[in-house]
Amino acid sequence: MFVTTADPVLEPPIITVNTVLSLMAVDYPVSKLACYVSDDGCSPLTYYSLVEASKFARLWVPFCKKYNVHVRAPFRYFSVAEVSSGNGESSEFRQECEKMKEEYGKLCCKIEEATGKQPSSWDVTYSGDLAAFAHVERRNHPTIIKVIWENKYDTWAGEEGLPHLVYISREKHPEHPHHYRAGAMNVLTRVSGVMTNAPLMLNMDCDMYANNPLIVRYAMCVLLDARREEGFVQFPQSFYGALKDDPFGNQLVVLLQFVGAGISGIQGAFYGGTGCFHRRKVIYGLCPVDNTGLAGEFSEKELLRIFGTSIEFAESAGLALKGHTNSQTNTSRGRLLDSVEVANQVAGCNYESSSNWGKPNGWQYGSTTEDVLTGLGIHTRGWSSVMCNPYPVAFLGCAPTGGPASLTQQKRWATGLLEILISGRNPLISVFTAKLQFRQCLAYLWINNNSNFLSSAIPSSLLIASSTTPISSRSCKIQESTS
């Protein structure tokens, strides 16, 4: 599970903390989960907040699972008028709930107190784990990787404890391009590859928490289906606290509810940048089983050429391309702390030189809308995708509530989509040179309507015609049992 943040001012740490807590508390075996937080702001405040959150998680996660709490982001859970659990309100539950509320209040106070400090005052507290943040600059600093919590099968939180929690701030240098969020996602992919190498990856914005504790199980229902192997599973973006009637269109109703349902009958949903489960081997550049792309056996030399100079990472990439993990082949590197040195190497700003990261492997570089470009690359290789829309909604985030903020966001989207349109990765080119279906190409051109007037001439009916039947088999609509 990947969570990305870049600015502790625009993205307050308490929001990131709630996202991380909601992910650590999902209903899935914790021995199979790990949460990696990428901090492009290299903020000691963000790291400190995560350390304190891990302490609170030792109480919060067992509480959520014991009483089947539905909303597992504390700030939302304690904001409702009447707190209830799935098992009714016993006196024991009410007592423990009050305790959780009190502990969460203490966590908030600690983070607020740290947030209120002037930057100069942090200098005197740079000791212990915080020593790594002394005298660093946001755009010029070495790699900082901290294992905040490692699951060691402790007994105080049940049989399996908590998922791994790892903090990552990748190396930055003014002379090297960092590729914004796409670069951060590729670092997360490599670091997780040498640490846990899980075959599936969920990426999240720091302001979008897990609203449904069964999200991982829903994704597994699709990704483990033996009848058809999908490239990725996208959950719709939903928002809380939206303005009445959504005057700025932040809810993306047309895109998610109508166009999203239509393209489910073609190659599937667009990659939306958050709330998406990816296959590691697909991100690494593998094509569907057709003896092309990266399918087949690779020598160590070839893996090093494609994925960089780390022998350890090349080994883990080779396992991932075969559908294995480190533990499945008895090559587990043991404790996470043992792999920090290698993780620091693959997070360096020079690591991607003379490799295929960013094009064609990994999250794609060349557009500020790296999510659309990466999803387009996956569809271009012949993969399909699924939109999974459970009830309650899988994830909830906060959308801009003002006109200027909404316009800034939409301007960024329009700029990125135009960059794709005028590049060599234009969807029209991929129809003839790769495996992008023509009607899927029309869908990608449709979402360019903010940056290219030609797309307005494409009839929407072309996107949804004859797709009624496939929708029922390709779109994943799930509702929880009320029993």
C-alpha cells in the first residue's frame, strides 16, 4: 500500500495519518500487508506524526477489528453524532470507544503542538531518529528511509499484530530531474520490491482514506479470477464535504458514472491516480501472456539493464515477473531493517540513469497527468482493467471547495492531457502501432476535451454503444450483505 504526500502545509500530517490508520486497519491478514509512505517534502513533522500514529494504531486497529467498526479513519469515525459498531452498543464497547476517542485526542494534540513549532525550534530536537533530518533542504537531501513498524507477529494486537509501516523520502538534487509524483511512485515500487516484493500494489493520495474495510478483498475477487487476468482494478473517486449540487464538477459524475460504465465494455476503466490496485509485473512492463513484452526468462544482465544497477532489485524483479514473491522461492531477505541499505540505493536520484524506468517501465514520465499516461501505457500493451464500485464506497477524499482551487486542479489535468496528445504516445498512434482498441482510443480522446477541441466532435454514443452486455461481466458492482 503506497501513500504519497509532498507538502506538510498543503497536506497537513493529521490527514496523512488518518489515511495510513485506515489502511492499516483493513480486513485482511496483516502478514500480507505493508504500508509505505512517500514524503517528497522531507518533513520531520510528517515522520514524527507517523511514529506517533503507529503507537495509536496498536490500540486503534484491534479496536476496529474487535467491534467490526465500519469507518476506520479516526477523524471521520469520531465526527459522527452517534458512534456505533456492527455488533451493537454494549457497555464494554462504549467504554473502549471513549478510551479510543481520548487517545486520538492526545495524538492530535501532539501533532498540533509539533506543527505549531517554528522550523528553527526543530533544530534542537534533531536527535535519535530525527537526526537524519538535520540541515536538510526540501529539494536537496539524501535518501531517508525509516522502518517505523515491522510486523513481528506480536500477540498484544491479535495473532498477527500490525502491517509493516515504512517512511521514505527519496534523494533529491537540483541537477537531477525528479519527475514529480511519477518519480515518487517509481521509488516506492523499487523500495517495496527489495523489502516485501508483494505482487499487488495499492496507491493512495494522502487525503483519501479507506472508507470500506473490505476493499482489499474486493480487489482480490477481481485480480485472482482465473478466467481473466486484469491489468489493474480502479475504485471510483468519491468525496466527503462536497458543495451542494457540485458547482465545480469535482465529483466527476459524468466521467465515473456514465463514461466509466461505458468503457467497462471495451478495455476498461482509466487509471485515476489513487484508489487503484496494480499488478507489480504489469507496472514492470509485462504484457499479457502472448510471448511478447517482458514475458519469458531473463538473464541477470538483461534485468540490470532494464531495472537498474542493483543486483538485489533485479533479482526481486525477476521473481515478480514470474508471479513469485521473495518468500515463495526461499529468498526472503528476513527483517525489513536488513534491506534498508539496498532500499537507499534504489531510492537514489542517479539510480534510474541508463535504465527503462519512466519509459516504458514503471510509472510513466512525460506528463503532469502521470496517472492517465501510465494507464494508457498499460492498455496499449493489451491489458484490460476493471472499475470496482462497492457499497459503501471504497475510498473517500476531500475535494477543492473553492473556484480558484478547482480551476488550478483542472488546469493541471488539461495541461497533462494535452502533453499526452501532442507526444509520441498519442492514443491514435497506439491504435496502429500497439494493442489499444479503437473505441478505447476514442475514450482517451474524449477525456482530452479540456485541452483539445477536436475531442468534442467525438459522439459519446461511440463510447457506450454495444457495451451494455459486457458491462455486467466487466464492471464490478458489489454490495455488502446486510445480514
